[in-house]
Amino acid sequence: MVTTHTDSPGPLQILEQKGLYGFGQGADMSQFAPNAHLTAIEDIWGPYYVVRTQAILDGSWVSSDTWDAMKDGTVVISAYSKAVPADVAAEADKVKAGYMDGSFNIFTGPISDQDGKERVKAGEVIADGDLAVMDWFVKGVESAA
């Protein structure tokens, strides 16, 4: 299983050639890799841009961080491919529902780094700002880079 954080169909196209699976990033990329593409995170920035542009035009804009997500409609999950079994899709939908209602966050501890050092205590959640500067791999995550 391969996942990337690249707004390009390139990684999925390579996976398609190799008969492997992966996830799109930023947009539904199933048209570029119909067999390899399982689903994707889609970024829906249009409404955000409209609000921010209006704020610039009316003089109310101020610099701020934005951490919009699924519950805000800024991030959606594209349709699952036929390669995703129904029971797996159902479990994924439960996770999605948890994000929407706030009952689930993948960044809830305990989380350890690759050396076994606990970085997030049990029950705590990594702050969004800390995710933006995260410079360590979670135990079990491997990088090809």
C-alpha cells in the first residue's frame, strides 16, 4: 500500500503499471489510475477562497492560520473504487463520521516515534500547529525518500 502527499497523478500511474494500490491526494485521480486508485482526499478550497477574497475586498482581512477539515467541507473523500471491499468501506465511513462529529482523531495518543519514544501521551491530541512542523516518523511508518 502506498500513499503520498503529492498533488499529482504520477505516483498512482506508477502503481497502476505495477498492479499495486494507493490513494490520491488533493483530487479524485481515478481517471489516471482506475485500478490502482482506491480513494482520495479532495481539497475543496473554492468556498474558502471566496470568503477570504471578499475579506480582502472589504478591508476586513487579517492573517490567520486555517485548519479547516471534513466537518467544514474543505476536505472530502472521493468515491471508493470497486477494489475496496464493502466491509472496509463501511469501516472507513465510520472513521469519516468520527471526524465529522469530533469523536475520532487519528492523532490521539499514545503515539511513539520510530525510536519508541512516546511523543503524544494517551488521550492527548497533537495540536494542528505541531503537525505542521512535525519532524519525526510515527512508529511503523516507513519512508522511501
